[in-house]
Amino acid sequence: MKIGNIEFGKYPLFLAPMEDVTDPAFRLLCKQFGADMVYSEFVSADALIRNIEKTERKLIIHEAERPVVIQLYGREPEPIAEAAKKAAEAKPDIIDLNFGCPVKKVAGKGGGAGLLKDIPKLLEITKTVVKSVNIPVTVKTRLGWDESSKIITSLAEQIQDCGAQALAIHGRTRAQMYTGEADWTLIGEVKANPHIHIPIIGNGDVTTPQRAKECFETYGVDAVMIGRGSIGRPWIFEEIKYFLENGDEMGLKPFSWYLKILKRHITENIEWLGEHRGITHSRRHLAASPLFKGIDHFKPTRIAMLRAETKDELFEILDGIEGKFELK
Ligand SMILES: Cc1cc2nc3c(=O)[nH]c(=O)nc-3n(C[C@H](O)[C@H](O)[C@H](O)COP(=O)(O)O)c2cc1C
């Protein structure tokens, strides 16, 4: 499958955009473990055109992470188009439009998934941004606003007609936020629609190689996008790739192998953000990592790990875990 001129092999795996998670260091890690495309955290169009420095930093990309997508969110066509032009100067491979963010501060103000309540505007934004840049524009959205308005099947065609070159669908409604299970049946219906010719990227709850394979085979999607399953586990892409290629699981590596990756990530976060912010930024990955799940009597160590304030303190705790506990 292709998005614009970007060619992907069989079974592409994409790293989902995640605020406060998919910064350049994490994207590069995921890329090195086999992610076929990586997305930035969402970038506020309004903040970008107001030249807010913190927002501009989100446009920093590295050659090694290509193909890389910058995702924008906003409420009105013109400001988003203006922001898209600015984002395009950072030379991403694709600009993605966020019509799926459910949080109140975004959707409640008419951005992100809020646009699922104003389809004409959602389409106008897509059309305007497509016209404003000369790189592919893609869209990421949800099934609909709520249970009674799962409009994705017709919306997908409309989005395609606006010139979007791929569509990522998270199999939940806005009302569901992150609760319940992602429903892939409608994603499969969109993909099976003979009028749809743009790539369909399926997203939601893929956390195992087996589930990724099922999503490709049962729902026929062109790519699978992985979000939470990668937090504290950037090697998930390698595990899935191995399973898709060989039909069996990769097998566990020594604890030290995984630990080294997490330590490298923490070190890069510190280089990027300074010691204090680098460590607090890493905590979400440490808290979510499967590396520390199922370890007997781990609670006090876990608390200490998530409270450590300096790199030395944190690494001493992490090094102490090795050998003391058995990996399950
Ligand atoms: C911490 C976090 C931040 C997120 N930030 C974004 C974002 O910036 N843009 C976006 O389109 N989706 C965002 N999402 C949604 C994910 O991209 C994805 O659609 C969702 O988590 C479902 O996929 P998963 O089950 O693989 O995590 C975020 C999700 C999480 C958990």
C-alpha cells in the first residue's frame, strides 16, 4: 500500500500519535524496533500560528524517523491551513488532521472529536488543508460522536472526496473516551466499501502480535496503528513483525535487554528535557511497562522507581531490580 509516494511493505505498523508520549526520542526508538511510520503528538494549530515556542518544538523531526507525520488539531479551516503551511516547513512526510481527540479541553471547544458534531466543518477543514500544502494530508478519527451516531462509513467516503490520502479509524466513539473495547467491525466495513480506495488504518486495543494479525486478516486494514501498547514497550513493533513473518512468538529476551532499552529512553529524555523533566516524562513509560508486571513483592520498588528524582537514584533502583526478581 502507498500513501502519496510513500511505499509501505506488507502489514505496516504505525505508532499512534500520543500527547506527551510520541516525542522524537520515543518515535526513534519505535522506528528502530520496526514501526513503519510514526506520528508526532498532536500540535495545536492555534498555538502554532501564535508562534508559541513549546508548540514549535513539537515540529522538530529527525531524518532517521522518516516517514514521519505531524498531526494538527484545531477548530476552524483557515487557522489550521495556516498552521499546516507552517508545519510543512518542518518537512514532515505527511500532515494528519486530528478529528478524534475526546478530551474536554479539545472536543468540548469544537476541536478533535468535537468536529464529529459538525461534519460540514470537518470536511471544510480537510479540503482547505489539502489545498494549502503539497504533501499528503491524512485524517484520524473515531467511529462517531456516540452510540447513536456511528457515521464513519459515510464519513470515510466524504473525507476521501475532500482529498485526504489515508484515514486512520480508532474503533470507539467520542462518548466512549477510552472505555470498553474498540469495535473493529465498522473499521472492516469501511475497508470493504468498494468506493473507498484510500488506505484504511485500523486502531484500537492492539497490544499483542496475535491481535495485530487478526486485525489485518479479519478486517483487511492496510495498516495497524498502535498506541498504548507501545508505552514502556517500544519493542512491541519487533514482536509483532516477528510474529507476522514467522507465525510464532519471538520469545523472551533477558531482563537486561529490555532494561537497557528503557534506560536508553530515559537517558534520551533527560538529554532532551533536562534531568527533572526528563525523569517525570519517563514515568508514564516506567509505570506502563510490561517489564515490571507480575513481579512478586514489587510494590515498594515500583513506588521508589516512580518517585526517583535524579538519574543516579533511578538507575540504581532499576539496576537493583535486575537479578533480584524473576521475569515472568
Ligand atoms: C496518552 C495518550 C495520548 C494521546 N494523544 C493523542 C493525540 O495527540 N492525537 C491523537 O490522534 N490521538 C491521541 N491518542 C489516541 C491514540 O492515538 C489512539 O487512537 C488510542 O489510544 C487507541 O489506540 P490504542 O488502543 O492502541 O492505544 C492518545 C492516547 C493516549 C493514551
